[in-house]
Amino acid sequence: MYRAALLAVVAVAAFFAYINGVQLAFAVVYAAILVTVLSLAWSLIAARGVSCAREAPGGTQMVGELFSQRFQVSNRSFLPIPLIEMRDLAQFPGYRASRGLSLRAHEEAIWDSEVRLLARGRYTLGPTEIRLADPFGLFPRRLRFPADGSVLVYPAIYHMPDFAFIGARAGLDSDRGGRPRDLPPSASGIREHDPADGINRIHWISTARKGRLMSRTFDAEEGSDLLVVLDLRRGLHYGTAPESSLEYAVTLAASIAHGALRHGRAVALLATDRELTNIAAGRGDAQEQLIMESLALAQADGQVGLGDVLYRHIPAWRTRGNIVLITSDPSGEWVEAMAAGSQPGRKAVAIYVDARSFQSPARTSTIPAQWRLVLDIWTIRRGDDLSRLDPVVGRAVV
Amino acid sequence: MTSPASTQWWAEPLSDLALVILLALALVAAVAAAPVRSPARVAGPGSASVVVRSVRQLGAPTWVSLVLALLLAVSTAGALAVTVLGSLGLSGCLVAAIGVLMAQALARLTKSRALGILGLVVGGMVTTVAITLQVAAGIGAGGSLAGLFQQVIASPASAQIFALLVVCWATGAWVGWLALREHEGAIACAVPLVVLVADLVNIPQILQAAPAWPVVGAMVSGLALVGWTHEERQLVRWSELGVPWSGARPQRALGMVAGAAVVVTLVALLAPPLNRTNISERFFHSGPHISRTSPSAKIAAISGYSTAVVPGGPIRQVRDPVLSYRTSAPGGEVYLRGVALTDFSNGNWYPAPGASVTLKSGHLIPFQDSGAQGTAATELDRKEVSLTVTYLGTGAQEVPDLLYPGSPSQTPNLPAVYRVQGETAGHALLTVDDITTEAGLANSLPSSQTITTYGTVSEATAQQLESAGTDYPSWVEADAALPPEAAFIDVNELAADATAMAAGATNPYQIAINIQNALRTQEIYTLDPPPVPAGVWPIVYFLNDSHRGYCQYFASAMGAMLRTLGIPSRLVSGFGPGEEGRLKNGERLITEADAHTWVQVYFPHYGWVNFEPTPDGFYQPTGAAAASTGPAPTTSATVPHPGVRSTGTNTAPIQPTLHRHHLGRVLGWVELAVALLLVIVLVLGALRWWLWVRTPGQLRRRLALAVRLGRMGDPRCLTVTELARACATVASRGNLTGEQELMLLAAVADRIAFSDQPPTVGAEALAAGWGRVRSAYPGMLWRAWRRGRRRAGPGAKPTVIRLQSI
């Protein structure tokens, strides 16, 4: 708007300079016109010569990791650009990768930008916006470069005890962590050999036939699978990521699933989100990736009651292994259904994420004692160190 | 009882000193209110926090905008000063500067835009009113402050001064506020642009070159201000948003902007104007001053007798006979006086609408003979001369006024009632302007068409007139000044011209002689003067620009200039002495071509004395007016034979001698001197740069230039040895000696740089080494530049700068 007004002023001045034939007035008007034309041409040429590129690791990342990108802004025109502003419009929480630059002709700037990933989800890498102008700033231009790719951020993972045996009487290997065990020897299949596999797992016949090392896979012991139930109903979770009950719940689910899978358990995921996500039990990296992707994008948007879901799925799971429920629901409607999933000598585990500590308006968060009679209940509050959960006391150890 | 205003402090207007003190205070306030920006700290998630450098920390000098705004405002006011403000120029510039500084102070002191603007308006009004009052006091208005106010309100000149000062103030405040607070340089420059163009298109053409330097200053500073405020706005924005800045320091941007501003200004100044002719009248019919003419005035487009002097366009000479005459004056020739013109208006002269006395045939002109000084009856050293005129053809109709050989004294044989017009005291005359008959001259003459008149011609000597003093009678004082409503600009110009022409004169006579001689020697007589632009007094245009005109121009200019100096003067319209020997009876023939205008100056005790400023090659000053006459008059008129007026037009090249210390001309010399000085400084600087290498840093800069030109890498990342090696590829061209010299030079530089000794140790060795390379250095630069151009072609690899991670 103001440019139009200025142009009008220049036009009127030019008119009067012309009809009066005054050289100095012409000079003033010429200068105004010249600087306008020069600025316009400068802006156009510079905008044509500017390009922006980024290098970023694709695939998946995890909350808490440093995500590094390399930016490159090039000026391939023959004109210097005194001021360029590069704005990365990627929506990483707390991320700001804008940068002010000054580039000579045929010059490019390269820099790395790091951001610590604070929240799970899928983030596009971009778009990127370049703002530049001529030296007089009369014709600012805004160039927008579309997003090139995205990155999926998994929830953070903390070391967890083996929840397949939490709440159960002491199992033979319940305290063993680490790599999948070789026992029992009931082989269920053949797979590519992993250097971490023991020599006694090598299936020599297949190895001879395929010409490369193949290993046997075994069924885990009966009843050692784990069902992770994540309560994602709308209105239950409070707080803002990363300090929200939802993030805590998802992080717990991811950590528990990861830990169980590392222990060779078959892990299933059941969530009360809008899609009622139900990932069948499975083992290995593929299962973990499936669960992690689901958890990375999980939202608290479900509407089906938790009790209904539990009643529908728990009977089929009762003999297969343990159940871990992660919820912020203080109402207790799920207690009875969970209790139905308990087996003699092994209580189902419920991790109660205390929403009140995340500024929930709920009045009470006290766990009734009778719940603890039928369930192994853990309580997680805001600020708890999830890496230090104590299975004995059922909460994080400070 | 009201006490005198001079005793009340509040009634004292601002003095220049007070104005300067006000300027200093505003400067102090502006500096004290300068922003102190602390670095913004941005919490960089997942990484160390990034300290965003403030504008000041970035090296961006925050005072640059202030300096540029001051330059722009003062330059704009300076243009006004040169053209219209005149002696108030300094005040105008100071007011503009105060406007900028006050805007800066208010911008920093208050965040409220409305409050700031209100403060600016109040401050501006106080300052401009105070200065206007000061000016009013300086030009004679006295008494109380209320009296000053009344004088200012009543005086058009004061209103004009006030308006101009307000313009200066508004320009400064606008520039300061928008550039320093809003960081909107382009909008800030809009008002100076409008003021400059409005000023330039409205001033006389002669002055249009005078404000060249202020205009150039305004252009450069304005353009730089536009660019710099853009940079500053961006830097401030980044600082506020926490955007880290990388790359070159803002000085690079400032340098780029300043360079672009200079280049744009130079190109704009060198570009020819699309139109050099004033065609504004086609669009606006406001009309020039000269359009105002007396209804009774007879303005000649052809030569002839005129009862008003309105200098205009070309005159075509007509040689129709008007009359013949005999006179008792020495030499038989005399100026035939028709009407005295005392009413000056907008550069033209008209008969004064004064009182008149009607007389019957044979009655003598009733002069006031009270003996009071200054009346026609008491004038000294005047000789009565007779004039017998015989009208030829329609001469009596062409000339309505009776013709006299000097100041009219009597017309004894006029057979008609006649009316004498002039200054009167009761029923008696003090001086005569013109004499006409009631029934018209053509109907009042005897059948012979001949009439004899008597007039007095001054025979006062130069010494007498020099000592005549300035004790003018009261009735003549009106003829000693220009009317107060006269245009401010033109009067100023006339006064400046008069002062310059009268330089060295100590009395009115010398002043008149100096001006007469200056006009006769420095201006060119022609009947074909150039057209006068609209809005300019013809005599101002004549004096300052065209330097060409005919008798009306010369006489009008001299009369007006004398009046600006307080000397009573008037113009006389009549006929020159005419041609001799054209009639067998010995009478002199007067034709239309002999119509003439000359000047009369009043001297106490001696009355009106003729002066002849027109250098037409024919009429010469006589009597006292002939004293101290300068060199032969400059004329472009060709004179076919003596006594015959030329009809030719000026074909000779015009080379008028400028007689004024006009600021524009002075600036012309200053301009040349500065340009020469600049060239010398540049040459010396270049020579020194080329010849002088005594430190490793200097060597590094010279080698880096070659590397940069050749696009052989980023010089910032290369050591001196690497630079020398890179330069060797373009310097030696296979000559190992050159490469060895460069490497040796680099080794010397490294030794000096990393030595414990002071840098001066080894400087001689470095200088000696550079001396061996120096002659090859220009060639090296040339080859490096050519290589750089090849590398900069399509597909060239750009220079890469790696920035710190964020």
C-alpha cells in the first residue's frame, strides 16, 4: 500500500518536473525512479538465483534424541544479497531454525542445525521460507520451498523390568534380561543368522542349503506373552507435551513393549483410540516397529469405554500371558475387567498415570486398597523418572 | 500601563544563540535516549542456548540512521535556504535538525505513538513561532509580545517565513520519526522529495541550479537512509525474534547501500532532462506576474511610446515618424520626457494614481514654493531648457502626454485646459509625473501641430550629488522602497543583485552610478529577449538568467534595485534624443523606434537626475550620470550607421559576465575544487595502496584481492603462503622467478607475523620484497579477474561459507 503511495508521489513529482523543465527536479525524480527500477530488478534477479536445500536423516528418530539437519542457502546470481532470512517451518516443538544471512554473489552458506526432539509424531522437513529484498528494501520477496520428506519420531524408551512376569510368582528367568533365550528348544522356524546368536542355534541343514548361516527360532515359553493396553480415550489426559499424561502413558507403553520384545516376548498392543488399534502379538524388530509407529502417532481420541474393550479382548488373552494396562482413568470401571484377566498366582498390571499431577481437575487420585487386592497397580506422576521404576514398590524410585 | 516588552523575559524572542543551544539540547536528549539493547537469549532446544547478538553488538552503528536523517533533513532545508529562505537559511536548517533530534528523543522516550506525535507537533509549533517572532523583531517590529504577534499575523512576509519554517520543521520531524522510530526510510523520504521538487519547480530558473549541493546531499542521504533503515529494521526484527545472524557484518550492507546511493545519484544527475522548457502554462493558467497590467497601460509589442513599463517579449521596431523637435539644450538633443512611472508592482512600473491639478491655458504649473527642502521650486543647479515639438502624422494620437525636455516647468502656449498629475501639497505641486490635456493632445494642439514646453535639467556635478546625502523629503520616501506585498523571493534576489552591483559604493550617487555601469557593461541589449518563465519577475529573470533585454528591462531593473537599497528612484517613459540630420530644417526626427525608458534618481536639494542604464550603443549617460562610466557597453546589436537604431537580433554567443557572488556560481567553483580534490585524494590513495606494503596484513590484503578476483578460494581461509601460491598461478605465467618472489615475500611476512619482534622489524625487508613484485601486481590482478570471470560462468562452483551450527 505504501509503495503505491510512494509511486504516486514520484509520479506527481515527475509530472511537475516535466512541465517545468527543471533539471534538478528531474534529477530528484530520476533518482527515485532509478532506485525503484534498480530495486525491482535486484529483487527479481536475486530471487531467481537463490536456492535452499537441506540434508536430514530420514526414517525414524526417538524423543530425546538430537536431530541434526544441514541447510544450504545458495546465491547463484551475480548480485550480492545483503540480507536473507531463512525460516524453517518444520513444526518440531521448540524448534526454531531461522537464520539471517548475507551472501555475496556466487556464494552459499552451509550450516548445521540441531534440535532435541521433544515430542513423538510425524514431522515434515519443511517447508522452508526464504525472505530477501534488494538493498533498499523496496521490493521484499518471499520464496517458499516445499517440504522434502518427513521424520517419524518414536516415543522415548526407558529401561523397564520384564512386565511379562511382573505380578507373577517368581519365574525361572524372570530376572533375566537381554537377549532372547535359547530355551525351550522347540524350534518354530528358520531365519537369517544374527551374529549375536549362539552357535547352537545355527540350523546347519538350512545353512548348507542356502549357502549362508541360518538360525533356528524357538517358541517362547507358554504364558510369557504380553498385552499392553493403552487407554487413549478422549478427555482423560491432561498437560502439554512433553509433560502430559498422554506422553507419559505412550512412553510407558513404548518402553514396556520394547523391554518385553527385547526379552523375546510376543507383545500385543491394544489401544482405546478412535481406531481401537489392535496389534496382534508378535516378536522381533518388525513387531516393535509396528508398535512404535502406532504409538508415535497415537492420539487420545477414543470414545469406546475401556471396560468394554477389556471385556472383549481379555478372555482370549487370559492364558497367553500377562496384561499391562496404562490408564489415567480414576473411575475404576476397568478394575473388574482387568481382574478378570488375572490368573491364579499372577495379577494383571495396571499403571495408573495420575492425571491430577498433570493439572487434571479430578478431585482424587487415591488408589483404593481393594484394587490392589486384584491388580498389581503402579502409579506414575508427573516428574517421575520412568527409567527408575521399581517393581516392588510399584512406582518410580526417586 | 503596559511595560515595554523588552523588560519581560517571556517577550524575548529566541536569538540565534538560543537556537543553537536548543539544537544542542535536542542532540543531548537524542543521544541520551538512544536505545540500549541487551542481547536476546534464545533457548535453543536440545542445544546450547544461542545468544542472538543485538544490533549494536552486530556492529551495526545505531547512529548511522540518525546521521543520515539529519543529513536528509538539513539538506532539504538547505535547498529551501538557498532558494527561498535567504538569510533565514541557517535558521531553517537548524529547525530541521531540531525536528529530527526531537523526533529521535521522543521516539525513544515514549512508546506511545500518539504522545510522540503530539510532542512533535507542540515542539514544532513552539520552535517555529519563536523563530518567526525573532525574525519579526529583527525586521523592526517592536513592543510587547502581543505586538509582535499582531505584526506577524498582519505581515504576509512573516506568514511566509512562518510557513517555510514549518515546512523545515515538518520535514525534519517526519524524517526523524519515520526513519528512527518506524524504520520506514522510503516513507521518510517522501516528504523531502515533495519539498525538494516543489521548491525546485517554483523558484526562478536562475536559482534552479543554486541548490545543487543541498539537493545532491539530500538525494545521497535519502537513498542511503532508505537502504539503511531497511537493514536496521531487519536486524531489529531478527534481534526481537531471536534469529541468529551469520555472515558478513552489517557494514557490508551499509557499504552496499551507500555505494548504490552514490551511483544512483550520479546517474540521476548526469541523465539529461526530458524537457528543458517550462510548459506549465499549458496545464495551469495561474499566469505570470507580468499578466497584471494597468488597464490604461499601453504595452507595445512593437516599438513605441508606452505609459507603463512592463518588460515582456520581443519588440519589433517600427520606424513610423512621430515628431520632430528643436531644443535649446546643448548639442541640440535632449531626452523627451513623457510620463514618470513611480508605481512599482510585481516587477513592472506604472504611473502613480496620484492627485492632479487642472490648469487653464497659459497658466503656469503651481509648484510649491514654500522654500521647504525637496520641492521642485527649491531644487538647485537646474537649467531650464526649451523644447519645440512638431507632431508628425498621427504622432499626437500616439503620444497622449506632453513632452518636456526635463522636469516640466511650464507650457506657456498650450491652447487647452491641461491636467498636471504628481505629488501635491494642498493645491501646489511638489513634483510632476505627467501632463495631459483634457481634450486629448491631438485635439488641443494648434494647427501647426507645434508646441513648446520648458523643463529643467540638472546640472549638478558628481561631487554635489555625492554629498547630497540621504535627507529625503517625506513625499519621496514612498519611491525609496518596494511595496511590502512584493514577492519575497524576487525582492530578495533584487536586493542581492543590487548589493553585489553596488559593491564599494558609499553614497546613493555612487550606488546609482555603479548599478548603471554594471548594467551597461554586464548585460546585453537586445530587442529579442528570451521568454520569461511563468512566476518570475522579468527583471529578476533578466538579471539572473537571460542577461538580455531592452531598455525597459534595464531601466526597470535599475529602478527596482535602487529601491531595494532605499534610494528614491522612478522610471521615465518618453523618447530618446532621436536621429540627427534626417530633416532639412535641422530638427531631429523622432520615430516609434526612439521610444525609450530611463531612470531618474532623486537627490536631496538637486531633485530628479537622469541615469541611462541601457547599453544600446546609441544613448550614453550624460551629465553627472556620465561620471565614472565603465568600459564600452556590451551590445549584440549591429549598428548599420551612426544614429540609426538596429532592428537586428542577437546572433552572437551570449557570454554575460556574472556580476553577483551568486551561491550557485560559488558552489560551481566549490564543486570543481572538491571534485579535483577528490580525484587527487583518490589517485594518491591508489598510489599509496599500490606502492606501500610494510606489514603482513597489507601484503595479505593485496594477495587476497587477487585471489578473490580470481575466485581461487576464500581468502579468509588461506594463509599468506597459500595466498601467495594461488597468486603465483596468475602472476608468474610460467616464470619461476615471479613465483619464487611471491613465496619469498610470503615467508618474510610469516616470519614477521610470528616473530617475537615488533612488526616494524622486518618491514623494510617486506617493502623491498614487495618492490620486486609490485610492477607485476596490476597484471596479476588483471589475469586474476579474467580467470574469475571464466569461473563465474555457467556451472561455476560458488564460494561456500560454512557457518557455525545453531
